[in-house]
Amino acid sequence: MKYLTLVLSCAAIPALANNVNINGTVEARCVITTDTVGVYGNPTADKLTTAAASAGVVPVVRYDVALADYYTAKITHPTSFSSSPTLNDTVTWTGSTSVHQTSVSGMSAYESAKTVVGSTTNFSLTLAGSTWFKTESEAVYGVSKPFPGGTYTALVVAECIAN
């Protein structure tokens, strides 16, 4: 009996395993595009603003959403310069984001339903289609101090968050 067990164990075929991949591609269903690049106007020596009345240009981003109720637009207005000359005093920032244009009439409700936390504005994208958001920005330097000459850049951060 013990010889039979030994013979059978030697004749056993080892088990083989193989991994089989399952691949898939997910296409973006929320796409963010810069529609208008912002420009700071300099109406007074201590102020930079995107206001058109001060020769500024308000930046606009477009969100294209293929699926309703799946995404939130999260847009943060600037609170610092990403590049600038050396500044030796504080900069006071203000800004706001609002619905600029929509491809579907019901999207106008995004404006009244938005939430603002600090410098970030959130919009629930409840309808499929395109929505343009504008972000106004203003920076005031010190207490009546002129901004040093040079190039100033600040960023609007636009994100599409899956719900």
C-alpha cells in the first residue's frame, strides 16, 4: 500500500496556473478647456485686476460633460502669484467664479446652487452639455504700495471631480 501511494504521488502532474489580463479603456466624460486666457489690468499702482473696465480680461473655462449627475466642477481663484517680481509686502486677494454661458437652459441653475469654501467654488454638473465659467480676480499690494515692474502670473485651478 505504501509503495502504491509512492508510485501514484510520483505520477501526479503538477498543477499549472496562468494569469489572464482583462483590459479596458475609460474615456473622459468631463473635459475642461481654456476658452479665454485671463489678463491682469493695472488701473492703479497697487492693484491688478481682471475687470474689463480696468483693461483686464476675465479668464473663462469650459466644462464639457457627457454624463449628468456624475461630476462636480471645482474652480479655485488665485490666492498667490505663480510667478512675479520679488514682493516685500502682503498681497490681498479677492475673486469669484460664476456661470458665464451654458449649452442647455437648465444649467443656469448651477449659479444659484453653487457652494463657495474659501477661494474654491463648486458646481454640481447635473446636466450633460457644456458650461462656461468665468473667474474674476483682484490683487492689491501692501497699503497703497505700487507693484514692482515686471510680469505677474496667477493661476485659476479648474478640476472635474467624480461624485
